[in-house]
Amino acid sequence: MKNELAIFEGYQIRRVYDEKSETWWFSVVDIIRVLTQSDFQAARKYWKVLKGRLNKEGSQLVTNCHQLKMPAADGKNYLTDAATAETLLRLIQSVPSPKAEPIKLWLAKTGYERMQEIADPARALARARETWQKQGRSAKWIEQRMTGQETRNKLTDYWADHDIKKGDEFAILTNLIHQEWSGVSVQSHKNLKGLQTENLRDHMSEAELIFTALAELSTRQIAESEEATGMVENKAAAKTGGRIAKKARLELEAKTGKKVVTQENFLPPGKVVKPIQ
């Protein structure tokens, strides 16, 4: 299962991708929130009443919902009612809302795009490039972002093959590398840039991307040379790899007088994303 956040008209919609069934599961409350144009607490109450009514009617819609762990505003994961796009398309019919048709189209599009990307992974890269171009990123930045992602993928592939579990252990090692090269944790770096749920790498400068890639490349090559297996050995490789990039960063900063890690981001001016509460 992989947690991911999507945005619909400024609303955060939590979703989880089940790789085994190749299916997206969306937070029901988040969809209700969009349909009712209400805050999170009001949407929860609305869903509670609607769920009770559907149960009394003997509807299978509630049965088709499952509780999956999703992140909340406090950063912790909690069990949340989730449903597939197919179930949600039927559920939406029970909620009178002018947003019904737009969100139906959005859900259908989300599922279709994912099916295309599974069949042809190059589509995902092409779509990412197109999105960054629309956001005004330079060709040089886009190339660095994609090169960095390839470097990242090779590292996580190595971890997966050497007794590192996806999820918490990946996150621990990633944060360790980041802390070593940049001097700040991933979360602190996001806070510095004023980010909430946005992907940190999508808001890095060219220099930040380059040093992140250098740290992860160094980590992988050190791990490979030492045949690092398990958390203890890979933590050691992560620290060493991060320090190599840190040394290069400090030398550059001494020459230029400019900090590599900055608060600059690519957030649209004045854009406000309604957070999950």
C-alpha cells in the first residue's frame, strides 16, 4: 500500500494505492467534504448520518468501504473509511451537490491515467514533465529532477533487495541521508519552504536537487561496494554518503557565499490548499 495525496479544486484528497490489486482507494470523508463544500468535521458528521441511512436501506455501498490507515493533520496515521473509484461513483449519487459531475470526471480520469501508466511507465514520466512545464519549470530543472528521481529509484531498488522494508525503514534512511548532507531533516526542510503535503523535491532548487542526488548516489555505491544488508549496515552507508555531499556543499557555499538549502519554493502566489484537520 502506498499513501499519496491528490488535490481537487484546492481540497486535499487522501488516497492509497494497492499494488497487488492495482487499485486506488480514496478517503470517503475527503470526497464528502468536496461534495458538501464543508469543513472536515462537518463532512465527518455528514458521512456518519449517510452511512447509517445506507445501512438501514441495505445498500452494499457501505460494505464495499474498507478502513485503511491514512495520514491526518497531526502527521499520524489513522484508520479511515476508504472506497474505490467505482464505489465512490455510486456513492456520489446519494449526495446532492453541484460538485457531483466534476468529481465523477476527476475520479474516472485518475483511475484511467493510472491504468495507462501501469501499461506504459513512460506515460508517468511524460505526464510529470508536462506538469512541470505548465508550472513554469525550466528545461534544465526538469532534467535534473528526472535524473535525481532515477538515482533515487536505483537506491530504493537496492534497499528493497537488501532487507530494507518499504515505508518506515525507507523513510528513516532517506531522512538520515538528507540530514547528513543538508544539515536539516526532511520535515524541517519542508517547513523552511512553507510546504505542507507537497513533495519536497518538487520545490527544490537546482542545487538542492543536485546535492540530494549526489548524496543518494554516494550512498548506493558505498552500500553496493560493502554489500550492505539490513538497517544497521545501510544506516552506516547512508551517513557516509550524506557526508560526501555535505563536504561538497560546504565547499561550494564557501566559494559562492550562498546557502544551498533555502526557503525558496515553487508554490503559486496566494494559493491556499484546504488542509485535512
